[in-house]
Amino acid sequence: MTGTGRRLHSRVGRAALRRAFIVAAIVGPILALINHGEAIVSGTLDFSVFCKIALTFLVPFCVSCVSSALAASDRDALAGHPGGDTLSQLQIPHTFARKE
């Protein structure tokens, strides 16, 4: 696994994966009907359409996982934890910066 892969894996915990499955289970069928509704309704599903439908479910799963990883990274950065950027390295508008 690459360095980026390890960082993503460490940021995406069990709860985030469960949430990603739920998002994919809700959003996937909606996208599948929008993108492949004619083939589904007419029953003309071949292997290529089936693969495209599977990828349609994979997209919201991946988006949810990456969003969770980025949110964890931002949270760590703001808290000053190792693995995240320090607060001084972030470009935060002065209205949100800590007052000393």
C-alpha cells in the first residue's frame, strides 16, 4: 500500500465505512435508475451495463470515504495532531483564527 493509501486507510474507520455503504445503498439505486433506467426497465441488461451499474454504486461509496478521510484530516490539523497540518500552516481567515 502506498503512503497515500495508508493515510486514507488510517483516516477511514469502521463507522465511516458503514456510513459509506449506507450512502451507496441510498444514492446508488437512484443514480442507476437515472443513468441506466431504460436498460433496467426493458430487461436488456448485458455484462457491460451490469458493470456500469456496479460502478454507479461504487462512486458514492468512494466519495463518502474520501470525504470522511478529508474531514478527519482537517479535524486533526485544527487540533494540531501529528499527521495533520498545524494551525499555523493552514490558511484561515483572521476572523476564524485563534486570538492570543
